[in-house]
Amino acid sequence: CCIDLLHHDPDRLEEIVRSFHRVLRPGGRLFLEDVNAWGLLQMWKSPLPRPLRAALRSLWHRLRSSRQRPAPYEFPTSVFRTGRLLAEAGFEEITAVPQRAWPNTPRPALAACRALSRIPRIRRYHNFHYFLYAVKR
């Protein structure tokens, strides 16, 4: 079970996924949840270079007068890339589990996210967090 870890070390994502495969015994199940770079509220910035994303994130926190200062190493990971890495590492039955959670979302955006999450692909792949299930064979 891995919850909210990958975005803390996105540069080592391949290595981390391979280590999951290494430590699980055959038939072992991996439950993986993390912040989704392709979530509805984040996908607009996902293609941007990391330094620009970091600058925008810091600016957002300053404009909100937030006491939280985001760590420079925290970046959402992609549900699609993580799924591909799981397959490359030897996992099977890789399944994205649909979710409907939109933390800290303003009301108008929350209403839009809820409405859009009625679409199966959006509910499965574009939530704020992604949840992947995989089995080691």
C-alpha cells in the first residue's frame, strides 16, 4: 500500500515502481494512490516545465497569503505514466479505480468537477488523486 508518496520524489519514480515489484511476492497486490498531474484542476499545468510549475505554485501560495511554502521537490505524478511504469516493471491487472474527491476546491469548480466526473473516463483518470491497483505475477 503506497499513499501520497510518489509526488515527493518524482525523479525516482521508475526506481520506486521497480522496488515495489521487487519486494512483493508473486500474487502480491499493490494499492497505489497519489496526487494526479492529470487531475481536472491540474492538467493545465502538467505539460509545463518543472521550474515554471514551481514558480507558479509559489506565486499561488504568496497571492493567497498562505503560510504553507510548497517544497520544491513535490510534483504530481501522472496516472498514465505510473500505469505504464507498473506494466514495464512486470505488474499485471493494472486498474485505475474511479474516485470522486476534490479537496480544497472552490464551490463553482467543485460543482463543475462533480458534473464532469459523471463521465467514466474523467472519473477514472482525471480525479485530484489517482488510485491504481496492480498484481505481481
